[in-house]
Amino acid sequence: MEREPATKPVNEREKWRRQRIEAWLDLGMGCCALRHPRLAALVQNNLLYFDGSRYRLLAWCVMPNHVHVLIEQQAPLSKMVQS
């Protein structure tokens, strides 16, 4: 992960790195703690907690090793990140 991008042009290294990470996530690599239903439910409940006050939760998907969230902002970003 550290040596291979050195062979790429500087302006392409970050894009390459992100693509590799996304591919690993899609393959289910890394910690898959969210595979456990109780942990996945905990994440979902936390997303729903501020729905309607700090943001409007449009869509979400809890994957085994990461989460996708689409929101409509209803509060300053600094307040949302505190949650």
C-alpha cells in the first residue's frame, strides 16, 4: 500500500489509494464488526436518533465493515459531527 503508489504520478496517488480501500471494503476485508446484528442495530439506532432535528436521514445501509449514509443537513456541520 505504501510502495506501489510511489510508482504512480503524484496527482494520481490519492485516487489510487481510495480505489484500493473501496475495493477492499467491497470484498468484505478488514474488521467486520457490523456483521453482528446487535452492533448493526446499535449503529442504525444512533443514525435515527437525530433524524429530524440535526439532519434528515434520507437513506442508509449498514454493511459488515462500513456504513453508507445520505442525509439532508438541518444543523451546522459542527453540531452534526458532535453527535
